[in-house]
Amino acid sequence: MQKYNLALAVGLLCSTANAWALQAMDDNALAEQTGQDGITVALQYADSTISFSEAIITDTNGMTNASNKASLVIAPATYSSTQGIRLFRNNSSTTLATAPIKIQMDADANTASPVFNAAISLPSDLERIRINPLSVYLATGDTSIFTGRKVDGSTTNTFRTGVTELLRVNGEGIDTVFKSGDPLTINVQLGNTPQGHMFMFTGGSILCVGNNASCMSTTGADGANPIELISSNSSSNSSLKLNFKLSASNQTTGFRLNGFYGDINADGLTFGKSGATDKVDLVLSNITAGCSSGCQDVNTFSNLKNGSMGNFGVIGASVTNLKVNVRGL
């Protein structure tokens, strides 16, 4: 893949009726800019929800063949004001977070090498983020995958031709629980990076990440609403089902994100952390592999019996000097 287009719907609030034209800046032009310190932007969000119909990443020449466009699409199961990404004040109830997302921006001469600095903070009263049920699709072209969009429980999604479902998150979606009083903060630097990386986590500790509300229960997730890898266009057929729960081994400190970094460079997207990470416990439960319905033989696949593989887990796992590169083909 050589070229990417990100299709996002953005609402703009203009202070006048006139349209303002914005000029794209290259690295050299950005490095010459200076500004007044201390600009703070507070973002409020209706119903403590970041809702979206679909997010599309388009490749113009690589996913299908050398001449056609193809898109990777993430879409919530239902499109409404309470679906998408929801922000909650605590782990044990549905009380919504109300504090704004803050972006603090400033500039610094930094010994004749100017830097644009932006500190992004999630709500100070945030303790849990829920990503509601969604699916990941592969589609030809770069247009919407829907001809009819599901908005509630009584309607059904209908898709245009050329859309294939790859992964499905069922039930109550995926929860991420943060340590109370330790808000997630990320520092982004452009033009020059005296912090050493383009973006770096400067705060935030994760207590748990899991599907099917497992982070809100001491008993963990059951097998009723698993994450599924879809093996065909049949909506009832998946080749792998499982639940997962990733927890900080030390629930007092949590899994601390401070020090994790990211860069965009010639290698693609680099993500990592110097030194050892905090320890985590991982449980993969109710794993079922093989065709379960709508297939030629629900009992066997390639002479192997289909059925539950049980549970797998690891306790106290840690990584030293983590470094991961993500790049196109």
C-alpha cells in the first residue's frame, strides 16, 4: 500500500459567514511558525458519546489489485447518539463523564528550532471508556458500505455489493477501565521534538480491558457475546469465537502508560516504550474454533472435530524495551 486517504466527517463552527481557506504546511514551513503560549481548547460532547456512522481507511492501489480502490471500514452495529464511544465517570455504573476533553497548545523557540506542542487530556472525571458493538469490513471502492443504515433494534443494516465482514464485536462491546484520579494525557510535538518522539503518553493507568462487560464483573466474560472472526459472507458463520480480559497485575498502580511513545517515520508507525512495562494478566476464555452453522459439516473441519478449546491465560507478563513497527505492504 502506497497511499492512504482517511474519510472522516468533521463539523466546523465558523465565527463569521465567510469561508476561510486553509493552506497545508510542510515540515519546513511548520518549523518557522511561532505563536503565543497558553491556548486551551475544551471539547464538549453530547451525551458523553463520540458517535459515528463509519470510519473508512482507503487504499487507492493495494488491497484488491494494482488498479482498484479498497477500504477498511469500522462501523458501529447501530448508529445513534448513544452508540460509538461512550465515556463514563466510574466502573460500577452508567454515570456519564461530564468534564471536557482538553487540548493545551503552545510554541517554544527551543534554541532556534521552534516546536509546536499540544497536550491532549481526556476528561478528568473519566474512569471507563466503552466501545459499543461494532464490525470491521473490507470493501471495494471508497464510498459508504451501507445502502440502509441500522439506527435501532427494529431495523437491519443493508450493504452495497463488494462488502465483506471480517470481525465482529458483540454484546456489550469493549470496556477500558482507568485508575481513578489518573487521567489519560498525551503530548504531541510537531516541527521539532525535544521530548524525543512525535507523541508520548504522560499520564494514565489502565486497570482492565475486556469485552462483554468483563471489566465490570469479578466473574469475567461468559460465552454468550464473543468477539468473532467471520469466515464467510454468511452473518451466522464464524471461524473463531472468544472472550478476552486483560488486567493489570497490580490493581493499585494499574498498567501505567507514562513513557509509551509513537513516531511516524520511514519505517511507518513506530510504537514503543523504553524499559520494562508493568505486568499484566491475560485470559482468553470460551474459545471456539471451527464452523458452527451454515456449513457442510458442523462437527468437523479438515477431519478435526469442531468445538470449544477451553480457556488460555498468562499471569504477570511484561515486555522490556518494546518497539513495534506498523507499515504498509
